[in-house]
Amino acid sequence: MVDVNASAVAAAAKAATEATAGALSTVTGTTVHLSTMTLLAGIGLVALAIFIVFFLKRVIVNSILGIVAFLILKFLGVNLPFLLTLIVSVLFGLAGVGTVLVLHFFGLV
């Protein structure tokens, strides 16, 4: 049976903590203190970035498709107002270009 001294265990834990802090020192010599809140904040920011990219990817693709549809209509000779159609296609994508096309058909644009 091994007899463990509590003060020896505490001293070993303190030495391990100091060694870890020393290993985390930056080039300037300041010690980096990591905490649970820092870790949670980092994980939260990564999750937020993934969430934003996941939903914005659909918006970006829709906007690019709207611009491509606008350029195809220009190439085919459909004379739509440039600035209005460009802004609407960037904001609303294909649905915006379709709406401007319908408004143009009825003579409202």
C-alpha cells in the first residue's frame, strides 16, 4: 500500500500548474491565463460564425443567381432599368428579377 502525503500532492499540483503556465507564456514573457469563460466564449463565437455562414450562404447564392439572371436578360435584349434591377437582384435574387420583369411587362417600370 502506498502512503500519500496531502502536502506532497498539493505541491505537485502547484508545480504542474506553474509548468503549464510557463509553457503558455507568450514571446514577450507574459503568462496567458485560460479560464472556462474564455473557452466558452471561443466555442460560442465559432458556433455563431458557422451559424451565420450556413444561413448567409443561401442569401449569397440567391443574390449571385439574381445577378446572373439579370445579365442573361440584358444579353437577350430585355431592356430593364439598370440600377433598379441590379439593387433588387442583389437584395432579393431571382424573385426580385422576376418581379421587376413582371412589372416591366405591365409597363410599371
